[in-house]
Amino acid sequence: MFREKRSIWTFLLSTLMLLLMASAAFAGEADINLPDLAQVTFMGGTLSGMTILNVGLFICLIGMAFGVMQYVQTKNLPAHKAMLDVSQTIWETCKTYLFQQGKFLIALWVLIAICMIYYFGALQSKAVSDVIIILICSIVGILGSYGVAWFGIRINTVANSRAAFSSMSGEPLNIVNICLRSGMSVGLLLVSIELFFMLIILAYIPKELAGPCFVGFAIGESLGASALRICGGIFTKIADIGSDLMKIVFHLPEDDPKNPGVIADCTGDNAGDSVGPTADGFETYGVTGVALITFLALALAQNPVMGGKLIIWIFAMRILMILTALLSYFVNNGISKAAFAGKKEFNFEHPLTNLVWITSILCIVVTFVASYYLLGDLAAPYTSLWWALSIIISCGNLAGALIPEFTKIFTSTSSRHCEEVVNASKQGGASLNILSGLVAGNFSGFWLGLVIAGLMYVAYLVSGVSSITALMPPAFTFAAPVFAFGLVAFGFMGMGPITIAVDSFGPVSDNAQSIYELSMIESRPDAKAVVKKEYGKEPDFELAKHFLESADGAGNTFKATAKPVLIGTAVVGATTMVFGIIIMLEGIFGNVVQHLSLVQPDIIVGLLLGGCVIYWFTGASIQAVVTGSYEAVVYIKKNIKLDKKEASIEDSKKVVQICTQYAQKGMINIFIVIFFMCLALAFFNPYFFIGYLFGIAFFGLFQAVFMANAGGCWDNGKKIVEVDLKMKNTPLHEASVVGDTVGDPFKDTSSVSLNPVIKFTTLFGLLATEIAVTMTNVNLKYALSAIFFVIALVFVYRSFYSMRISEEKLDG
């Protein structure tokens, strides 16, 4: 295995060295120069742009401090020692996984660093010191994704045991508060760190270098998120499926301690549902900002005064969104206490829904008020700019609340689609269960697509306001809607801290249920005494399990709601990032717009190839899950000890090892295809490549929404059987488990991984296209394109034929 990996990396480095020797130096048009922000003022000159940025740095520190404080408060909550021990075991396996992923990221960064050195050093002739700074920014981007993922997994593995113990308090709101506190800590820390780094680049790196540093930073965080999201998604579903199938094979209950796959499943909950989303959210928040900065720097290069004002205004909005998230959280806490404290039964989704809507409304209000004060005094032709931009951003803020509502129609335990999955299973078994879930996923694609398209259309209409069209230079009058779409994506992520918070609720509630069972708390002789000491009452174990299952159902629903928000942000933001490539091509070739028409065969074929790659990616990522799950199932069936109370640590670690092995093997194949397909098509034809990028984005949007919501429907269909109908270990339950195992890689591997794939392809595509168009030897360029395409096809082939379950595996 090691020799195989080493030969792959040697081969890749050799190929890239060939690329570096293939082109002459050329000063590129994509060298982004920011306006002088020190000269930007607001409110009649009484407020400087630099003051806003410096205040923003302080607010970011407040957000970070809040995240750390929430961690400390969570750690100080009570829990039984048996639960703490299980939680610590989960953390240790998570830590091992994170270290392995860190080594993997270093190898991937080397590949990207070579391209960046060539791009900025050779093509743009930057000084060695400048290239080093850009590379450092890319490392900071990777470390940011990796660091927030580390923090997220740590606080979740602290909160899971505390949430499990709180279930015995008789106050279900305690469980909700602990899970949400953990999520809020992750969301706010993530956004604050991201924004802090971006403000440092914007305010304290020379303006000539700030643009390239933003690109380096964005590529770094995109690379980190891609690896962590895809690997985590494969890992978690290998573990989940391997563990779940034991319920059918041996008729084991949920999270039975005898099952060696349970610890791996708990690790996977964090690797896939904590590491992945936090790294993904960190990247998404950064990339949407970088896309808008790039747009404004390029489109308003001849109008630096307005360009500078709008860049500062964008960051002022982001700074204020930290405060709105904090305020929303405390307001929602007060409402939840008033409405649900002391109640034994309430819908656990309601506190999370309230938080999302409170945040959305506050964001919209703050956007209009702040925009009025910052942009309301502009002279003609920009007098209406403040309210036009506010409406567009508010479309994104509203999307952050509407998309979860429409997602719940297909994934909530109270939805009619989940009900139909269960009803179909009663007579039709696993077959009709799966078909009903596919129906839900397809319908969700229509309705969520309609919501996103509708909000983008409103943004498009508003972009026709004279104050916005006046911003665009004559050569790029078509770009006003592109700017509007970027602001919609920006508005999506104005909800960033809360989107991540409700998403992170899920892995904590899921782990809490597992820890309750793994700790065997009900058989502990001191359990009742410990609970009575902390809460002053005897525990009701059955009620505690009911609370935890209900919390897990709510977590499943809100894990599902965050996925379309993030993928929608990626797609809408990608349209803005592609503009950077268009500007570059206009500067080199001129008359670019006519080549982007849908009647051009380059664009049409590029769109189709983008769709091809999306469907390959779906298959490759699921194949890695299938093969890894097969190996996990084989191992568990051979080694499970049904006569013992709990599995050995060695057996659990072996399952974790299997999950890690196949996650990294699958990720290597996937990353190499994405990387070299990007190079191949950029070298072949830049217009073809633009069509490819749009194909990736729009095919990816609907594939991701379909898969995420079908998977969420199957998951909560199973939860209805377990919690509402209380029919575990029945044929109906087995049918719902089968449906859930189909949905697992749908919702937590393929769908969620499309988000970073879209953004990495678009960001790296900017570099790849400029490297390609500056080559003077056309024959060499086409030869390299062919070589890169063949490399991609080799690993497409490997993604199935080196991973498939062969006759030899069956015999083994």
C-alpha cells in the first residue's frame, strides 16, 4: 500500500515538473490589484475604511473568545465516568484520524504549491519574497480548515458525553442546549478565525500583493476542505453501514457494545459530520468573500474609489453578522427557556428552527441599516445603491432560512415524505422504502431548485437598477447580474455561524445516543446515585433514551438542512468566480462574450463533460464506501464476540483502520481525477473549460440536493420506526435500516463532497487557465492536454477497478 502511494506521488510530481518546463513567462491579467483602502471613507469622511477593518479584528477576537468560553463551559458540565471514558475513546480514535489526514494534506499541498510557484513566480514574475508570502497564505488557508475541524471534533467529543448524561435529568431542553452550545461554539469560532485572517490580508498586506494572497488563501482552504470533506464522508459511511448491517445479521440493538463497528461509527460521526462540515463551512465562507473581492478588483479596476468602498462595505456586513449571530443565539435561548423549560414533550426541531429564522430576520434588518449609513450618502448615479445591494444580500439571508424549511418537507420526522417511506415499507419492505426515498429526493430537487432560482431571479431583476449598472465598465455591462449572484452567495453565508451551529447539532446528538448505550449506564451500580447528586432526582432510563432518540431525529433533520445551503452557496458563488477567468481571457484575446453563447459548441460540450464528471464522482465516492463497508462487514462478522458484553478495543481500532484505509484510497483517486481534468480541459480550450465549470456547478447542485434529501428521508424514516412506532428488531425496522444504508453515502459522502469539489475546480481553474493560455507552443499545449486527460482517465478507471468487490475478495 505504501509503495503504491509513493509511486503515485512520484508520478504526479514528475508530471507537474513537465508542466513547469512547458511555458515561457508571461505577465497575467489575473494578477489582482486591490484599490488603496487607506483612502476609503464613509459618512462624509468621518469614518475611515481602516477603522472599520480594525474594529472588525476586535470583534473577531470576541467571537473566538466566545467559542473558547463555550468549550470551557461545556467541559465543566457533569457526566458519569463511564460516559466520559467512552467519549475519550472516541476522541482518541478521532485524533488518530486527524493526524493521518494532516499528513495527507501535506502531500496534496506540495502539488498545489508547485503550480502556485510557477504561476506567481514564473508567469507573473513576482519576487521570491512575495511568492513565499502567497505560499504562507495558502498554508494558513489549509491550517484554518484543519484547525477549525480539529476544534469542532474536540468540542463535539466533549459535548457528546455531557448531552448523554443530561438525558437523565428529566429536562429534554438540557440536551438541546448542550448540542446547540457546541454547534454555536464551532460556528462562531469558524467564522471569526476566517474573517480575522481575511481582514489581516486586506488591511496589513500591501495592496499589490493582497489579491494574490487572497487567491492563495482560498486555494489552500479549498484544498483542505476538499480532502477533509471527501475523506470524512467516505470514512463515516463505511463505519455507519458496517455497524448498521450488524443489526440485521445478528439482530443487535442500536449501538450495542458487542459490535466492534460502533466506536468506528462514533468516530465517523465526527469525521464526516463534524470535521467535514466545519472545514467545508470555513472554506465556503472564505471563498464567497474572495470571489466578490476578485470581481470588484477586476471589474472596477478603472473606478478604484467605488471598488474600495464596496470591498470595505462587504467586510463591514460580515463583521456585523458575527454580532447578529451572537444576539440571535441569546434571544433564542430566552425564547426556548420560556417555551420549553420543564416540558417532557416538545418538538426538538422548534428551537433550531426559531434560531434560524431569528438570525435571518436580524441579518436582513442589519443589512439595510448598515448599508444606509455606509452607502446612503453616495452621489448620483449611485444614490439607490444602498437599498439595491441590501435587497440582493437579503435574498441570500432569506435563502438561509427558506432552504431549511423546504428541506424539512422531505427530511423531517414529521414530514409526509418520511411518513410515506415508513408506510411503503410496511408492506413493500426495503424495495418500496428505497423507491419512496428516491421519490423524495427527486421532488426536493425541483422545489429547492425553484427556491434558489427564484431568489437569484429577484437578484437579477434588482441588478438592473441604474446605480448597479453604472458600476460596470462598458466592456462588462453583462456582469451586473454576476455581481448580484455573488452577493446572494454572500448573503447565504451571512447566516454562516448559525448554519454551522445547527449542522453541528447532529453529530453531538448522534454520539450522545451511542455513548448512552456504550457506557452501559443502566447496569452501573452508582448510576442512580450520580444522577441524583447532580440533578436531585432518580433517572428514568427509558425516558432518557426516548429524549436522546428524539434529539438524534432533530439532528438528522438539521444536518440535512445545512447541506443544500452550502451547495447552493458553492454554485451561486462559482458563477462569480468564473468571471475572473472571463476577465483574464478578455484581456488576452478580446471579444470574449460572443464565445460564451450557448450556440457555441465549445460551451455546450463543456457543459456535458461537467455533467459526466459529476456522475463519475458520485459513483467513485460511493464505490469507496461500498468496498470499505464490505471489508468492515467481513471483519466484524469474523471477529464479533456475541458472548461478551463489549467488543475489544483492538477490534474497534481495526475497523477504524479499515475505514481510514479506504477513505484515503478513494480520496487519492478522486483528487487526481479532479486535479488533472481541470488542467486537461483548461489546456484544451478555455471556453470549453468555462462550459465545464458551469456544468460541474449546475449538474452538481441538483445531484447534491437529490442525494442529500433522499438520504435524509431514509434516515428519519428509520428514526420514525425506532422512536415513534417503537418497532426495533422487526421486519419493518430491517427494511428501514436497509433504506438508511443506501441513504448514508447519498447524504453524507457524495452530496456533501460536491460543494468543495465545485469550488476547488473553479479556484484552481483560474490558475490552470492562465498557465494554459500563456503557452506559445500550441502543439505542446494540446499534447499536455492529452497527457493530463489520459492521467485523469487512468484514475477514473482505478476508482472502480482497483476498488471493486472482486471474486477474489468474495473467496477471501
